[in-house]
Amino acid sequence: MNQLPFESNVVILCDGSFPKHHIPLSVLENAEQIICCDGAADKLIEYGMEPTFIVGDLDSVSEQTKTDFADRIVLNTDQETNDQTKAVEFVINSGAKNVIILGATGKREDHTIGNISLLLDYAEKLEVISISNSGIFRPVLQSQTIPSFKGQQVSIFSLGIPAAITSKDLKYPLKNTILNSWWMGTLNECLGESFSLEFEKGKLIVFQKFA
């Protein structure tokens, strides 16, 4: 079954853990455009594919890759943001309406947390998800019903203004529950083919584990 909330022909490949699970690998292999964050280009080339563009300050990409793909480099030395954000800004300026991010997790935990939290900023400008080797991170800015499957493991994180959340079709229901600590909405489970989250204010990150 297709577990992705949407499909995109534009993929951003970050320099974290390279895709291994068949879902992110399929996304990568079927992408029409692969925007690599700096050193991720070396990993993609080693895998046997080529970057469409390489975006970043080029502090972790090999000299050979810089030479071989000099015409595909988009240098951005802004130290006020990270390479993932630079790549997202690049695809937005290129006119993309949605994007799938791969490789944003799996190395330094501080980088992982930062990359995931930034999804909420990106979601105000385009449709975006981040896929790891274990599941999908989805930014949720308003009440909605989220496609799932029975038994899918679900975790909900509230960032910024605490959200009073009411859920439907989760094993451990939320009833105007304020998630004022990151652990509070974790390790839940979907009871059917979808679940709903209702809240008036707040910003959520929802993680859905692969089957």
C-alpha cells in the first residue's frame, strides 16, 4: 500500500542517513529532480545516481564532485540557516509546490531535531514531508483527518504555542489534551484507515511509522 500523503517529483536529499527502507528509496529512484544538500551529493553518486543541483556552502562535498558537477552547484554561504533550509528555499524559488525530504535524520541528534522542527516553517510555503528509514514526519498546521492504517504507530509533537488536541480513532484518545512536553503524544496507535486531530491553535509534527 502507498503510505505517502502525496507524491512529488522533487526530492531534497540531506546529508544524514542515506535511504535504506524501500519507501524512501523508491521516492529517491523515481524523482525527476534531486536537490542534494552539500555532502549528500557524494552519497548519491556513490549509490549510482546524479544530483540535479547541489545546494549549500560546500563544506562537506568532495573536491571531485565539485569539479564533475560544477555546473550544478548553487553556492549559499548564509550561516544563519542550515543546508536543508537552503535547499527548500531553492526549490520554492524554482516554483515547486511540494517536496519530499530524505536523509534529514540519523546522524547528530541536534541536527535531526532541528531539521524536523523546520518542517513547520516550510509548511507555510509549500506541501512538505520528511521521510526517514522508519517513517514519515508530517507538519500539521490545522485540524485534519490523516490517512493511516490499522495498527500504525503514531507520535504527535506540539511545537510553539501548546495545542489543546482532541483526537479520533487513536488507541489512546486525546480530549482537549495539551501536549506541553515532547513525550506526551508519543507511541499512540491508529485504530482504522485514518485518524483525526482537532485543535484551534498550535503547530504539530506527526510521525507515522512504516508498516
